[in-house]
Amino acid sequence: MRIDASGLHYRQLNQQIKAAVAEGETEFELVNVCGHRYLGSGIDQPVNIRVEGIPGNDLGAFMSGPRIRCSGNAQDGIGNTMDDGLVVIPGHAGDVMGYSMRGGCIYVRGNAGYRIGIHMKSYLDKEPVVIIGGRVRDFCGEYLAGGKLIVLGLDQPAGEPLVGKYCATGMHGGTMYVRGEVDPALLRPGVSATEIGDDDRQVLRDLLAPYCAEFSLPLDEIVGGLFVRITPHTARPYGQLYAY
Amino acid sequence: MPLTTVHPQFIIKRDMDLCIQCGVCTRQCSYDAQKIDPEDGRVSSDPRTCVGCQRCVTLCPTGALVVTERELHGRSHPNWSLQVQRAIHRQAESGGMLLTGMGTDKNYRIYWDNLVLNASQVTNPSIDPLREPMELRTFLGAKPERVEFDDEGNPVSQAGPLLTLDTPIMFSAMSYGSISFNACYSLARAAKNAGTYFNTGEGGLHRDLYEYADHAIVQVASGRFGVTPQYLDAAAAVEIKIGQGAKPGIGGHLPGEKVSAEISATRMIPEGSDAISPAPHHDIYSIEDLKQLIYALKEATNYSKPVSVKIAAVNYVVPIAVGAVRAGADIVAMDGTRGGSGATPTVIRDNVGIPIEFALAAVDSRLRQEGIRHQASLVVAGGFRNSADIAKAIALGADAVYIGTSALIALGCHMCQSCYTGKCTWGICTQDPYLTKRLNPEIGTRSLTNLLRAWSLEIKEMLGGMGMNSIDSLRGNREMLRGIGLTTEELEILEVAPVGR
């Protein structure tokens, strides 16, 4: 189903999509999208949505199943509290991506902004995966409780830090992988950055294979690079703060 | 027990003439304050670990026990009370923040006690609720600015999605995790019985409570625990939790040892891991961001249910509440400084936030001044002790109230403020199966249903006395209130006339 979003309010656009999903439609092509918010929000079917244009904030918020493929950049709040599904961004992504995400994948080919992957968490077979091709800014992986957050640092100018300040503050679960050096000064106490082992490389290969396929990137070359793994010292970072 | 400088807070008196050495006290105490000697079977007490929960006192079959607060020891000092000294000793020993539970025990003025209600005399005769219908039905959500009719006299104005309450009292947010399943179950069933709503707090909705979901307000807090499309779909309303009266501005965390298999499944986090709720929502740094989340939730639920925003009453509660209304909130819930908590740093509980009376009066006034009072309902919380407090709150401008602490007292809470220990002897604020089975959900449901019935009857009685037959006539009707013993400034903020005028 093809929907021309020009002139439509996001509420109208989302209503049209949801009505069609309810009738069994599984393939969507949205054209002339320009800042329409909440695309895919609240949909719990594994439908395919292709977005031509720039989707608005909260793309895929609270969604559980849809596979959304964009044509270029996307804005803030992608995959907010997302339960399942896929979001593919060939360009750059804005701030607060993957906030409290519990499942599904977000693939960004370019860079992402501030507050990426805050408080992602995993549960049973649900494990959120966020992969950023370029670099991220400050507060990445704060309160990380589960899932995988991967920063590849592709196409970056020499000397460009791949993560910003306050990286992994309050992290108490999950794993963050950065392909390249991480200045220890950017990390908060309570986490360690170590070089990866063979197990990690296999994990990365499994996670990166669909990502590389999505963007036609050389998997072997990317997996073979220098990776740093960031993990928390404890799952109980606040255990020592109180008098009982 | 190691040597400590912390003095015991309670004295346990056992009348040896009455004590039959049955050992009930030792089995009831989860704090090791009552012990039984394994050799000779004699019971003894250790006041150093006693929290004053009164469980042993209540269940002692011969009435042999008395637990009282220890008064002064040594020389008294107004600045350095026993409580102050004890806090310093505990912190000197541990180096940690002091934790506590329930609402503040600091002696702040309770302004409800300085407000009195009106009654009819001679003119506008009072109504007897026993013989005339008395309407407590309350609708929460966005209302139309004015009611318009078509040519045939049918109303054409549309209200937003509304919650329908048979009594203007709802159960405040208490999560599964902070309280036991039996407590949650009792609240859910009582809400259904009484035609009102319970609030899940931020701990998700247990699968066995989904059948009560049409009476559930589900929370979306900074931790987003258990927030799934099903959770949002099932609920009657969705509440974004920004703050809580007992701990404005700070987050919370459920320690890993309380994250049992059932809680793990409900919160959707691994068993035994800390459930950390960051202080802010990291996707909300402004009113515009709040609007984005409000509409994200409306989109996710197809605009089919009201979205509430719960904030703590703080200095700038007025612009924040007005901002929330302008951001699209259908309900704004405000929690005053006397509001309760399962675990909160004592220093925050006792020193941050403002009383709900002023927050309510100021917010209601400003919303009316701006002409947007109809766009959202106001729900207030924070230490409502009885039906009179509730009637006064409604007269000050509230649409409904949330009760938390009084509901827990109905379930057996004796206000020992030790909820954070997870050892609640009354089976309310614990996950220990040995303790939780003490709260029978049948009895709990009945107690809560009784409390709501009793308070509703009293509210009807008060309404009838004022010559009103509907709670709507009292709502925001500050003419029905007079202030006693309040300063001019306090009266001005409350927009209430002094007694005698």
C-alpha cells in the first residue's frame, strides 16, 4: 500500500496505516514523509514500512513487530520503549534513540546524537540491539541494563572520538562494543573497557551480519577491526548508597 | 548483634504474668526482635532490632506485649532530639543515606485541619442522603469548553476519552514489587467492586491482574518497566509518572533481591537484577518533550483512553501543571509532600515538596484564570486521612483523589515506616512468601471495599448537609470552605474566606 503523506497530519497518516494493518495489509510505502511523528507506534504486527523522506520524532515508539526502512536521516526518539521490530536508517539519527528499548533492532548507517540507548533492557529471549555505523555523542548507554549497543566508527575523520562524555554512566547490564579506541576519561566509574575475545567476535559477527547485509558493507572487514567491550562491574551499582 | 552506638527506638514490655510462652511473637516477628531459645523454649525480646510494627502486640493471644516508642534518654535537648542523634549514629556507622518508608513523620501543619466545611441552615435546605439520590459519579478526562446542542436539543459537544468513577476516590500508584501480590490483588478487586480505579505504579501489570485491567491506570515511568503494547492496550488509562510526593526529583530502585521470578516476569527484567528508575525520563527534558510522550502514548493507544501526568507538588508546581495541561494531559495528578513511598531517602521525604492543599488551590486557580480548567481533570494525592480531607480537596478544586497510605492501613499497615526493609510483618510491603500469605486477599478486598463505601457514605452526608445532591456542586466550590487559624496570605493562596466572614 502506498500512502502519500504530503498534506497529512501525523495522526491521519498513522490512522491510515493502522486501519490498513487491521485489514491485513503487510507492505507499506510512505512517500513525501516530512517530520510525521510516531510512525509505526503501537503496531504489533510484523509489517514492512518503507519511508521516503524524513520521519519525525518517536519513530517506532512502543512498537512491537514492524520493520521500518527509511530512505535517509531520521530524527529524535527512534525506537522509544520499542518492544520488537526493526528500524533501518541509512543516514544519521538524532538524539535519545532506543530509550528503554526492550527488543528488536535499530540499524543506523551514519552517526547518532546524544543520549543513545539509555536504559535498554533485555528479558528472556528479548534483547535489544542498536548498531550505529558512525559515532555517538554524550551520555551513550547510560543506565544500560541489557542488550547490545554497538558503535562502529566507520567513515570518521582521524582523531574523532567515537563516543562522547559520560559514556555508560550507571550501566548495570548489557554490553557495549566500540570499534576503535575509547578514551578512559570518557567512561564513568563502575564500568570497564577491555579488548574483545574470540567469543565476542562471534557475537559481533552474528549481530553485524544482518546490519552489513542491510547496508551492503563488508562484514569480515568490519568484524575484524579493533573492538573494545564496555561492561559494568556490578549489576547493583546503587547497592552501597544506603544505611539499612 | 555487633556493638552499636545506635539506641533502640522501642521498648518491648512483656507482662510475664500473662505470657504463656507460646512463641507466637517469635514467629510473627521478621526483625528478630522476638526470639525463642532453642534449648529451653523460653521467649525473649531484643528491642534493638524492633521497628514498632505492632504485629506481635496484635497477635499475642494473651495481650502480654506492649511495644512503645522509647522516649528521651539522658538529658533532653530541643535541637538534638533522640531521633536526630539516632540518625547521626546510624550514618556514622554506615556512611550511607538513611532510607525510610511511608509519608513524612515530620510535624508539618496539616492544612485540612484548618479548613471547615459549610452546611445549610434554613435556606437551601439540607438533603437527607438516605431518602434522596446523591450523585458521586465523577468523570476524569478532557471536557468540552461548553456544551452545545443541535436543533433538536441533543448534545453535540464531544468529551475526550473519560474514566468513570462511582466515587471520587482512587487507589494511588503502588507497584507490584514495592507491595506484595496479595496487596495488589486486593486493590484491584476493591477498585472493581467500588467502581473506581487502582494504579499499577511503575512495576507492570501482573498477568493475573489483567482481568482487572479495565479498572487499572497503568504507569509509564522513567524505567518503563513492563511497558508493552498489551499493557497499554489493556489499561483504562495511562499515567506518565514524573514525580512522587515522598521523593520529588529523585528516581528509585527496587533492589535485585526483591526481583523474584514473578516480579521479573511482570517488570520484564532478569531475575535478581536491580530495577532502576532514573530520576528523570531521559526523553523528557521540557514541556515539549512531555507533549511528545503524551502523544506517543495517545498514538499507541489510538486516542482511546485518557493520558495522565503525575507530578510531585513542588515550588513551581503551577507552571508545570499548566504546562502538562497545555501539552495534552487529560488528567494531571499531583502528589503532596505528605505522600507515601515504599523506600525513599529520609532527607528527601522530610524536606522536599509542598503540601498538596496549596498546590491544588494554586493550580486550580491558574487553570481557571487561563480558561483551560476543562481541558484536564485534577487528581490529588498526599496523605488523605478521611472523607473530610477528600471533601475539602474537592471543594478546593480537585476532581478526585488518590489514596495510598490509608488503603494500606486498611490492609493492616501499622505505620512502622520500615517498608524499605522488605520484611513487612503485615505481608503488605514484602515479597517473602512466609510473610505475604499473612495478607488474605479476600479479607483485604473486603476491607478496602468497606473503606471506600464508608467514606462515600460520609461524603454524601456532607454533601446533603450543604444542600447538594451531586459532588459536581462541590467541585471547586470554595465558598463551601472557611479557613480557621490561617494567615491572610495562606487564605489568599487558598482563595478561602476566614471563618466568620
